[in-house]
Amino acid sequence: MSHPMYPVDEEGNIKLRPIGRVRSSVRMQQTGGFKDVESELVLNPELEPLLLGIDDFSHVTVLYWLGEIDAYSAQRRPQGRDDVLVVGILGSR
């Protein structure tokens, strides 16, 4: 296993490797409607030692990859709302 905190190869390429999953009741892709959805982050068991001391913090930053998305549009209305201006996909978060 490569070092989990330094996933860069000799050529400078960053290698992404899942370190866990998100579990929730959502089963289909959807736009919006996540306000009342509760999710659980499940870290791979071998990485559990990395969590030592995390309880001392009020927040964590989670970086995620939408690995199961089939398609996307370059521009959209956030949350699919007609009363919101069209923005680029990177401007919708």
C-alpha cells in the first residue's frame, strides 16, 4: 500500500484511492432534496489509527469523488430550481 497521505508517483501524478464510503438511504441520483438525509462516513478499517484525536474537533473536511455518476451537464440550475440562475457545474456547490 502506498502512503495514504502522499499519493503522488515519481512523475507527479496524483493517484486517487478510496479510503471509505458514504452510506445513506439515497439509492438513485437526484438533484436536491438532501436536507433531511442523514449519511454516515465509513472509513476503511485499516485506516482507523488515522482517526486518533479526531473527537477533539468540531468539524472535519471531507473531500469526495462522485464515482458513480453517469453523466453531467457543464451548466445547470443549482438544485434544479427555476428561480436560480444557470451556473457552471463547478460554481454550483
